[in-house]
Amino acid sequence: MREKSLLHMFQGTVPQLIAVLTGTIGAVSDGMHYGWTAPVLQVLDRNETHINLQEADHIWLESIYMIGGITGLPVSIFAVDKIGRKGSIYMSAVISLISWILIAIADHTAYLYVARFMVGLSGDVAFVAAPMYIAEIADKKIRGFLAGIIYIMMLLGILLIYAVAPFVPFYVPSVIGSVLVIIQLVTFPFVPDSPYYLLQIGKDAKARKHLHRLRGGENVDEELADIAAAVKRQKSEKGRPQDLIISKSNRKAVIIMLVLNVAQHFSSISVMLMNLHEILEAADSEYMSAETAAILFAALMLIAATIADFVVDKFGRKGLLTVSSLLTGLSLLVLAVYFTFKNQNYDVSGVSWIPVASVMVYAAVFKFGLGIIPIVMTAELFPAKVKAMGMTIADFIYVLFAWISVEFYQRLSGLYGPEVPFYVFSFSCILTALFAQFYIPETKGKTLEEIQFILKGVPFPMRSNSLRSESSPQVAVEGRNNGDQKKEDCV
């Protein structure tokens, strides 16, 4: 039964899988950039390359990546609506390729700063455009699975940089990253575009053709009519920035995404990925080298995220997010307690396995929910008219709090020891679990249009078979009193 259910889930979705895989190959490169500082700075500190780092370079090479991401926000807003989702992903890949070339030829830290800034910018554009593209091409039965692929690709890149960088010449990771980006640049132009975007810009015939390709040659008249009705209705809603707050559904979507994006980084993920080798060395564990532990850490994250990606459309977002947040908080609490005893000069040599075990548990439980659900939900919650603004604001919060969390960790651990920030991160995870359980709606198995009605707090209008014509979705929506609709949107 399970095999039949799984086969039914993926039946007719091969074109969508191909489109998503080609569109997210660049996320492997982005993952390599994201985790780059953890192994590479250790190599640079050992003077094994021709580039000499100062102490301040450690913080700034992490921070400049986040600053580039923040700078990319206006670029993201412009790009996804003006050149489209596909065009934005392609532009991001070109910038990423240039950054790898700069790193490969670097003979001074200035090259590294420029490259890190550029890839922060390109990563921001990609992580706004790619989730939008995936949500808009995916069948609702596998939308959660497809949306999670970008995160799995990114984790694969983190594993790759951890496994390769400490053991090869400095330029080799740049060669690997460049090859991955070139593959994307060569293959991605041939996959279908988003039918939602094509309808938004008035290319109806092209939208039908691309949707037909995405659905494997099936009849798409009914689905195209649904999409057209949704786009028409959402276009009629004002797309001003203030409508993110005025509209009840938009306001709830903003709150959910703000909290989840803050929570991801105040669960210490950026701190872990950028400082893992340093954290493990500070723990003085005798059971495993920092390099080996980092590879295992990244592998566990990849495995956990892959499993979560397969079950997110079966078990839903809410449960995975709640359980993952609780277990992530507990693993960080254990790590904080270990550092507390160690820094109080207690003999912890007999339990020096605890920090390694804690970060491994963290890797598994974080990526099983808290590390993947937010990116799945990001593209589900906002209607088309404000989707670019909403997702860009969410991405701004993501990048901003990535930067804040890294600065928070660096400053507090330097003054009081690593246990203090880890206590804060642990408490943040527990609060996130409560928020997920009591505030976030379940979006599993819902169309993008149904999700908007759930956020509004009103029932989704049901349609009879006789109304399943090209105009029926719009009739069903517009059949409600216009004054009541405006009132519900603004409550």
C-alpha cells in the first residue's frame, strides 16, 4: 500500500522533478559558499596558502556574506517580477560563477571580500526566486517535497565543502563550485517557466504550453483555469507594501515568516555552519577530530533533510516543525550545560563525547523540521500580487538575523563563553515549538488558493462539476459579497 501511495504521489511529475533539479543545482554551490568559512578559515590560519588573514578577517568574511545578502534584497524584488523567476535564478548563477573565479585567483583578502559579498547577493536572489518558481510549477501533491529539494542541494554543498576543503589545494573547491554552476547555466534555459508568472505578464498561450509540459502531456484546461482565476483575483487586490499589514491573510503570513526566519538563526544554524570546527575544538573532545565530526555533521543534516522532504507531504508541516524545534532546543541545552561545567574548571574529560553527540543530534533533528519547513512554507503563504514583497521581506529577516546571530555568538562567547549564546538559542527553539503548535496553519495538500482562504479564516468556496469551466473559479470567488470580502481581508 505504501509503495502504491508513493507511486501515485510521483505519477506524472517527472518533468517537474527535472525542472526543479536543474533549477537548484546552483544551490549546491550556494551551500559550499555558506559553509566555506568553517573549514577554509582553519586552513588559512595554518598558513597553508598564500593568503594571510588577520584576526578581524574571521568575523568580516562571515559578515560580508550576510551584508551581500541584505544588499541583494532590492535586486530580488526587481528581478522576480521584471525578468521572472527563471531569469532571476539564471542571473544568480552567473554572479556565483564570477565569485568562484575570484576566489580561485585570489592572492589577497580583498578578492575574498568581494567574492563573499557577491555570493551573498546572488544567494539572496536565488533563495527568493527558486522557492517561488518551485511553488508555482509544482503539483500540490508533491509541492512540499519539491520545495525542500533546494535545501537538500544546499546541504549537499555544505557536506562537499567540509569534506573537500581541508584536504585539497585552496583552488579546488572553486573548480568544483564553478562546474556545478556551469551545468545549471547550460541546462536550466530548456525547462518550462512558471505558468503563474506567464499569466501575470499576459502570455496565456505560453502559459498553457509550459503547464502542459510540466504535467507530462495531461489535459491542463481545468488547472490553467484555476491558475488564471487565482492570478486574476490576486491581481485585483492592491499590491502596495502596506497591504502586507492591512490584509488579514497577508499579515498572518508576514508574522509566520518573520518568526520562522528569526527562529532558524536563533537556533544557531548559521553559527554552527560557519564556526563548527572552532566549536568542536573548544569542546576538547577526545573522541573525534573536528574535521571528521564536521563531515559527519553535514552528512546527518543531509540525510535528515532528505527524509523530511519525503514525509513533509505525508505528515504535514506543523507536526514536523513542532517536534524538530523542541528536540533542537534540548540538544543545544545539553551543549550549553557541557560548556558551563567545562568553563567552571570541572573535569569533563570522561564525558567529552557529549559535545560531539549534541551537535550530531542537533544536525539530525534541526534539519528534520525547523531547518526545512520554513523554506517550504515561504512560497506557499503569500498571494501573487504581494509574493515578491512578502518573500523578500522574509528573506531580509532571514539574512539579517543570520548576521545578528553570528555577531551575537562571536561577541557573547568572547566575553562570557560559548555557553551563554547556546542557552539563548535553546530557549528560542522552545518558544518556536509553542508558536508552531498554536499559530501556524497546516498547508499540506492545499492549493495556493486554498491557503489564502485558510489565512483569511474563511471557508474555501466549493465548486460543483457543472461549474468547472474556465470562468468557474472566478465566479466562485466573486460570488461572495464584495463588501464582505474587503472587510474580511482587512480584519
